[in-house]
Amino acid sequence: VRKHRASACPSHRRPVRSSLRGSMAAELVFAPGARKVTADEVAQPFIKEIEEATSALSSSARPKLVGFLANSDPAAAKYAQWTGKTFQRDGMNFELRQVEPDELDRALEEANADTSVHGIMIYYPVFGTRPSFHGGSYDDALRDTVSLAKDVEGMNHFYRRTMYRNQRFVDSEQARKCVLPCTPLAVVKVLEHLGAYDDQHPVGNRMSGKVVTVVNRSEVVGRPLAAMLANDGATVYSVDIDSTYVFLRGKVEPVPAEATTESVVKMSDVVVLAVPSDRYKMDPSWVKEGAIVVNVSSHKNIDGDLLLSTRPGVRYVPAVGKITIAMLERNLLRLQQNFKGSGRLVWDSSIGCVAPAPDQ
């Protein structure tokens, strides 16, 4: 995968028109070197790659993603709408299937068996914390129902296992890369773009020496992101509603008793905010000068204007949705390539890999 890095930004103070509190628009002056980074800026190189890849395929060979919507969450419906428009723009096929929650298991199995479907995704939450007969939550069981050959979100048991174990390929020949969860991967691409990843280090160590705080430890964003960054060499503080842990490569440890969210944020080179609530707001004064702040949540977990006007050198990414969808498209293309023509897969438990089954 090609890396894309932002060019150096000017450090002089510049006025920007912004809608602030109250009825009057005020002039916002950025702190020296502070910059707002849009999702468009980061996503564009990947969009170009995707368009080039799809244009090289005949219309009948272009991959198809099926999205399952089994909830009434407006955010999920909006994400599905964005996905459909983006796929149409980039020449790929997307079909949204709206189903009742209790019919989703059957619908997933049908899609798993359908050779015209190359990728499957589910818009969560479906059942929330409702327990499953198979153990864990019902939503966890749904993730594990999706075939690894079609799991465009990279969230079933196979991909969780490879991600947490830092196993980066599906096969023992290391010819087929694993897919990774789309939103955490989008954050990684933001950090590569902004130069947080050091190309002078080998792959797997390019975040060495960096300190990151991720606020949220959900199973779909916060925890996998913490693990991915730790596997790339970072020291990652994972903050949740009732606890903070430090993720290091391959292990999780408690933080010192005196550590607070404020204290870990103040020493962080990167801060990722992913709290799904408009009630959570981080104090911008905690962010150190020159840090990267990425707001993943659909809610603004920090006052961006105050951050940009008071913290010199900070780079603030207010949203990652367009990058996430680009990662979704890349994952779909990767799955199609990884498993093209594979009617069956063979699991090798000794090395934790899969391979296409030989013809009988």
C-alpha cells in the first residue's frame, strides 16, 4: 500500500471565518502552525487508486458489496447512503438490504453462499448488548457469522485473531494481506498522511517512540485501533468510561494509580476521540503543542475552534467518514483479489492461516 504524506504547513497565524457561539460570525485566528485537516485531503489519493483499480475491470468483474441494515439508527442509515453514493461514483456495486433483526442470521448465510457477493457488512448496533445463545453478545455472534472471504469490515473471529496477534497475512506464503477494521484503518492512514508514522523505521516499528491516547475502548473502534497502533510500536493509553490501560505490542497493562486522562493526554503525540455522545468534551488545554487530534465520533468530542486557536502546531481532523468509506472500498478489492475463484478454504491451525482448497 502506498503511503501518502501531507506537505509541511505554514506556521504563520492566519484568520479563518468560522461560525462561533452566538449569532454573530467572528474571525477565528489559528495559533501558530495550527491546521485543520479535512477527510477529503487524506482520502483523495486512495480514491484515485480505487478509481484506477475499478476502471481496469470490466463491468461484470467489478466487486459487489451487500450492506445489511437491521436497525433504525439514523447514523447507520446515513452511513449506508454515503456508501451507496461513493460506490456509484467509483464504479463499484453496492446493494443495501433492509431486514428485520431476527431475519439477519438467515440473510447473512444466504449472502455468504452467493458467489455474486464479494463483501458483506452489517450496520451496528443490531441487538446491542443482548446476549447470544452462542456466548457473548448477539452482535458479536453476527460478526462471526460473516465469511472471512467476504468480511469487508475485518471484524469476524479470524481477522480479530490475526489483528491482535499482529499477523498481517491471510496465507503462509504472505501473498494475501489481511483486511483491517475500516475506521481504525482510516485513523492509521490519517497518521501516515501527517507524518506520525516514520518511514525510516521498518514496517511494524514506524510508531516507535510515539505516545497515543484513544478515548473509547469499543470492540469496533477503540480497542482494535489501540492494538494496531501498539503493534506498530506506539505506547497507547486506552481510556474508557471507568478505566485506563496502556497497550504495548502484544500486551495490556494497568496504568499507575496516579495517572489521569488529563495526564496521559498532555504527553500524547496523538489523541483520538471516539466517544459516541455529544455530552463528552475534552478540554483543549490538555492537548500538547504540535499534537495530532483526530475526532472519529459522529459527535464533536472537542471544541475544534478553541483547539485550533490556542494550541500551536496542532493538526486537527474533525471527521474521518470519507476516509473510512475509502478503506471499505479498498478492503472489498482486497477480498476479491485474495479469494478470487476460491470455492472453499482450508484452515491450517498450526500456523493460523487459510488457503484455497485444492480441486477434488
